[in-house]
Amino acid sequence: MAEPASEVKRARLQAIVHGHVQGVNFRHYTRERARSLGLGGYVRNRWDGTVEVVAEGPEPALQALLSWLHRGPPLAQVTEVEARREPIPPGQREFHSFEVRY
């Protein structure tokens, strides 16, 4: 039986962004983009020069964020995005806002 059209599937996106992605306001722009899409989660720099993004929300918003991560902000040079998704069971939600973690 098909799900009602009003029920939107939620998922979690975990992405590692490679390239020249630190020191170019990547975290700030990612936070703003994720918030504008209504996503919860976080973005943080990693010790190896990559940026980690974890976001939860409706599939269409996650896809929009993932597409944006492949480009990044104006000064970034993204070379690769490793991404995986996992479904979120109904009623479970870890994040209620999107933040920069340090």
C-alpha cells in the first residue's frame, strides 16, 4: 500500500567534502544553506582538511543540500563528496537546528 502524499520521508545525510574547503567560510555557508532548507544537523572541519556534514530532514531538502555541497561557497574548490544516507524511523529526530561544531 502506498504512503499518503502528505507523509514526507525523512533521512539522515552524512557527507565528507574534500578539496580546498577549509578557510573559505564553508561551514558558515553550509549552515545558512541547511537552515534555509529546514534541515537539522551540523557541519565541522576535520583534522585531515575535509569538512563533515550531518543533516536530517526531508529527502528533497537533503538532495538540494547534497547538490550544493558538490559546488560549495564561491572560494571553495570541491574535488569529491563522499555521501551516504540512512532512513530515520518515524518519530525519531536527533537534531532540531543546524549548527557549526568546533
